[in-house]
Amino acid sequence: MKTIATPRQVLGLLFLFLACCLPSLQAQKGQVVTDAGTVQVKTLIDSLDHPWGMAFLPDGRMLVTERPGRLRIVQPDTTLSEPVAGTPEVLNWGQGGLLDVVLDPDFANNQYIYLSFAEPAGDSLASSAFGRGRWVDDRIEDFEVLFSQEPKLKGPNHYGGRLVFADDGTLFFTLGERFQFDPAQDLSNHLGTVVRLNADGSIPDDNPFVDRDGAQAAIYSYGHRNIEAGAIDPATGKLWLAEMGPLGGDEFNAVAAGNNYGWPVVSWGDNYDGTEIPDPTTRPEFADAAIHWTPTISPSGMVFYSGDLFPEWRGSALIGGLTASGIVRVSVDGDTAQEVERIPLVVRVREVAEAPDGSIYVLTDAAAGKLLHLRLRE
């Protein structure tokens, strides 16, 4: 049930805000106190234009996307390359542009790099898409679009865009409903869905709607609003998504084949004009969230931590928060989850990633976006 804040609750929130000021100031000074200990927060780069995704190359370098359409290489000494050649044309408008970057699980043998992006079609039309090309001499060669969301629409919002490889080699792609609401309940389009494809873009035979007339065979789940955070729990192999709600009601969902997550029929939030949306519990045919957040955290970017540098975080989901201004740590046990900690960074966190050495890298959403590095204080 949604609630309206009482004066006492408002006062409590004020005290909570004041209590958060000290750790926030610590973060601004380069460190923050967490359940894992005092963490050093080091700015490595502060000149990225709305960075969105990152991936680690086997040679120790990093790839970072910038929403206007650039892919950059970050050297171990933090030197930033010129834009990499061979990337696709993008529509850089609002939330659209060049989005995620992931390496093929068999990258050592096939050299494939996958990029998601807002694919333009003229007259300001676009849809979310992804493709792959080979990494050759620090450029992308023979980039090929493997999937394009249908239909293409005008508008700057809700592209989704995360790419997540499953343990079986299939690839999940999260798709927003482009701020269209009702089509998220219509299986004849890809709006507000998670699609599942083979690495070459073909459709797996065991997708839930392969044999349903009038349904898009690539769809794995539907009834979503806008998903910019997703990761596989290594303990179970299950896909978890953190999804942006409207006015309140951000969600943390365990995703299962064929499930309908209810948007826009139900939500733990309400419409921006203040009109109420029924709670998910009023419609048991829809899958409900394991966690919902009001006020919103605006989740973007996510990783399940598996390293050794932060033992207290091992097995937790680390979720980037744009309005949460930091990282939200969530403990997951099977299909249940609980928020256990917030790591205040005083920045709009767009992406969170675990490096091969177990340290954490963070991208911030800004015209002068930052690449941050998190380690325990020595």
C-alpha cells in the first residue's frame, strides 16, 4: 500500500538527511565509511561525456562508452584514447546514444565486442539495438546489428540498454517502453521487454513465446518500464534487474521466462501527474518485485560482487543510483532480497563494475563524467 508522509516522517527524513551529511562529505574528500571498512574513492578521469558502460579487456585496459557515440580505451595509467573507430551511428537525444559494451564470453578466441545503442532511422525516429564487431588493432571491424527493437519511435526517453550474458551463452537485452505505457503489455512489439537471443542474434528455441501467434519470439519477459541495471547472480545463474519506476516504485526483480511484471497496469509508484496506479498486490497475475523503493534510487548499472578485496560485499548486488547518488548494496538469497547498505558517493552513478583484481570502478552521469576507483583504505 502506498503511503503519504506524515509530518513526523518528514522530520525523520530530515534527520536522516543530516545524518548522511558526514559520510557524504567523507566521500567528497576521497573516502567513505562502509560495512567493508573505510573505502578510498579516487577519481581517475573527470572528462568523459555522459559515460554509460564499461568492460575490461584481457590486457588490463578498459573500454568505456560515451553517450554521444564514442568508445574510448582507458590505459592502466588512466590515459584516455581518441574515439575508437568502427562504432555504429547513434541517435544522441535525451537518454539515447551509445549505451552498453560487453565482451563475448569467448572473447579470447573470437574477439567479439557487443555494443547497445539508440539506432536512428531518420526524422528523429529510433529504437534500441545491439550488434557486434571484432576487436582488431584497437578498432572495431565489421560491426553488424544483430537486434533492433520494434517499432522505432520518436522521443528521448526509456531506451533501457543493458546487455547481460547468461551462463549458457545466451544474451539478455533490456528494453524500455519508450515512455509509451500500454504497449508494455502487448507481446506484438518489443516495448517494455527483456529479450533473449543467442550470441549471433538468432532466437533460442526455448524462449517462452516462440510458438505463440502474434508474439515477438525474442521476448523473455514483459510489463517493464525502463531497465538500465541487470546482472546474473553467480550463486544461482538467475537474472536480476533493477528497474526505474515512475513517481516512486523503483523495483528489484528476479526475472523468469514468460513473466509479466505489470507495467503500466500496476506499480509501487504513481504517475507523474499524481494519479494513483494500483499496487501489484491487487493483481496477483503479475510478478511482484523482491524490493521496491520510494523515494526512487533511479537504478543504473549493477554487478554481483565476487571478489576478495571487500569480503563483506561478496555475493551482494551493487546497484548504481542516479538519484541515490551512490551505490545501493542488496543481499540476495535465492528469490528473496534485502537492501543492506548505501555507499554515498555524492554523484549520479551510471555504472558499477568489478575489476579482475576485485576492486570497484564507477562511472558518473555528467557532461564531465568521472571514472572512479574504489579500494579499501590501506
